[in-house]
Amino acid sequence: MGTIVITGSAGGIGQATRERLSRDGHEVIGVDIRDAEVIADLSTPEGRTEMIGAVAAASGGRIDGLVAGAGIAGPDPKQVVSVNYFGAVATLEGLRPLLVQGTDASAVAVSSNSSTTLVALPEALVEACLNDDEAHARELADADPGTVYATSKLALARWVRRTAIGADWIGSGVRLNAVAPGLIDTPLVADSIDMIMSLGDVYPIPIGRPGRAAEVANLLAFLLSPDASLFCGSAVFMDGGSDAALNADAWPAANTTADHWPMQQ
Ligand code: NAD
């Protein structure tokens, strides 16, 4: 049993994850702008720094798991990229030293299947995020508000895949992965769930229903557990088939980073 930090702990997925992990015997330290052990605004550099100090104090300087789950879909596109990407990355990087002190430590970022189911996401915004240029990312977000949510989640998944394999993470014994849920019935989408369910071929949901927060919590609990000890740098989609329906042949795809593999010479 360990100590696990959840950001966005007061939200639909956060609450369900807290319940599941508490049931499993873990101590949970919730982080949110409301109703949490640590109240912090992850949209600002000051809020992120305060959060890291408060979690270090609350945990005694050691945690075993982390879910970077705080996220928003609107209304201000600048806030969306600041919370969903820069807040999440600052949380993961800022709490990494506490994870290094933990046992079988594991962190999970909550991305979204909007990262692959929407079209024409602006690569410039992805690059601004991955270049850690928050001011530029906020400008780009303002200029193209319609795609910001999905683009922030694409950048987050890409950051996880690039970063998880490095010395700071798996080289220090800490597993880092992402989950990419599809439509999940939570307050985040309460106003748009009927509209999304009626999109048909534009956004098919083969399973025929929205997901439940508890289903995401189950996947998060698994990825945090020693049962997931070989997971490193994965972006795990769980969306009732939407990504498969739209992108069946896009992934897995062959390696494009080398001309050939030695055995293929
Ligand atoms: P939610 O709105 O119920 O929960 C989000 C939580 O994040 C809230 O408790 C909110 O107070 C907190 N939060 C927002 N801004 C914050 C800030 N500046 N600082 C700290 N906390 C902040 O939504 P949810 O559906 O539970 O979403 C959880 C995560 O799952 C989000 O990252 C969301 O993007 C992602 N997600 C949700 C869906 C879905 O369909 N619901 C699908 C894919 C991914």
C-alpha cells in the first residue's frame, strides 16, 4: 500500500480514482482548485510551485504513485493549454523527486482520445508545448481555440512517450505512462454528451455508450500497480472503440526512424 497523489481529485475521474485507490488501501493526497487536501491552481507557475511544496510537506517527501488528471475543456483556450499541458508536465516533473523515493513508483498522465480522433491538429502548438514555451503556446491557443483541448492532450501524450524512456524516469525506477479515454460521463462533458453521442460516423462509439469514471479509475489503478511493471511510455486508449473505428490502420505502424533493421539487411 502506498501514497498516491491525484490532481483533479474533485472531478468525475478524480473522485472515482480516489475511491478505487482508497478501497485498495492506498493513502490518497488530492490536489484540486476545490475540495482537496492540497488546494492549488495548476494554471499558473506560482500555483504549480505551491502545489509541489504542499505535496512534499503532506507526504513527508516520498510518494509511490501520481495521476496527473487535472484538465479543462474551456472556456479560455489559454487556460486550457496551461492546465492540460503545462500544469500536467509541471506536476509530473515537480513531483518526480518524490516518486524516486517511493516503492515501485508509477505516474500516469490523463490524455484523451481526442488526440487521435479529431483532424488537423496544429503541429505548431504541439511543438510550442514540447519546447516548453508556455507564452507562445498561449498565443497559438488563442488564435485557434477549437482544437486546443485535443492538441494539448496530443502534446501531453507525446511528452510522456518521449520522457518516460529517459534516465530521469525509467532510469530512476519510475514508470511513466498515459491513458487516453474517450467520452466519459463526468461533469466535464455534461453539457455536450448528447451531442457527442449523436455524431455518428464523425465520432463513432462502437460500444454504444459513454464510458464511466470508474472504468478509467480501474485502468489508472492497474497502471499504478506492480501488475503493470512492464509498462513504460505507453499511451493506453480506452474509448469503447472510437479510435479503432476511425484509425484502425494508423497504429501500430512500422518504425520510420531507420532505413532497415540489422536482420533485414
Ligand atoms: P472534471 O471536470 O469532472 O474534473 C476535472 C478536475 O480538474 C476538476 O475537479 C477541476 O476542479 C480540476 N481542475 C480544473 N482546473 C484546475 C486547475 N487550474 N488546477 C487544479 N485543478 C483543476 O473532468 P473529468 O472528466 O473528471 O476529467 C479528468 C481528466 O480526464 C481531465 O484531464 C480530462 O481532460 C480528461 N478526460 C476526460 C474525458 C471525458 O470525456 N470526461 C475524456 C478524456 C480525457
